[in-house]
Amino acid sequence: MDAYGHINNTTFFTYLEEARVDLLFVNAGSAVARERLSSGVVVARHEIDYKAPLVFRPEPVVIDVWVSRLGNSSFELRYEILDDDGPVYAEAATVLVPFDIEAGRPRRGSDEERAALEPFLEPS
């Protein structure tokens, strides 16, 4: 919490990370696709718009996450942090890049990774 009793802005990024990990490493496609995604994906960009203050409470918040863009060398996730029956606290986006850890450089996304992410792709 910050000095005003709100959840600190950096904590929002932790919430987004938890939602992202759940989508990419738990729910996305086959075990092979999840292994490929978890073997190397880096954050290239974050952005967040704070819409309403979020104060500490024991109840969890809802984080909706989906794929908004699926390219050959990067993809974008979008999020909303909200209550089921209340306000949207924040809207956010993260650009992720598949990464070859051994070579230390970006790589193209594989067909397995794309197939794993497509079910979460926002309709045009």
C-alpha cells in the first residue's frame, strides 16, 4: 500500500504478472507449447492506465487477460483489473517477445506457441 492507503502502483504489475503466468504457463495449449513459452519469453513493454483507486481488502480482484495481437516475433496481452460487480481499477497491456536464452537474443515464435495463444486472441 502507498501512503494514501491505496495498493501501490508497482503491485499492479505483480498482479499482471500472476495473470500472465497463469495464461501462458498453465492454460495455454499443449504441454509442449507451454514448455516452449516458459523456456523463453521476455517483456518488451508494459503500459497501464489507472482508472480507480484500489484499497486493501481481503477479497481478490478479477484480472481478465487476453491476447490482443499475435505477430511472428512478438505478441501483446491486454488486461483489465476489476471487480465482478464494481469498477475497473486498471487497464493494461504487455508486449512479449519470444527469446532464445542460450543465444541471448529474440527469436521467432513457433507454430506451437502461436497455436497455444490463438484461443485467447481477441476477435477482430
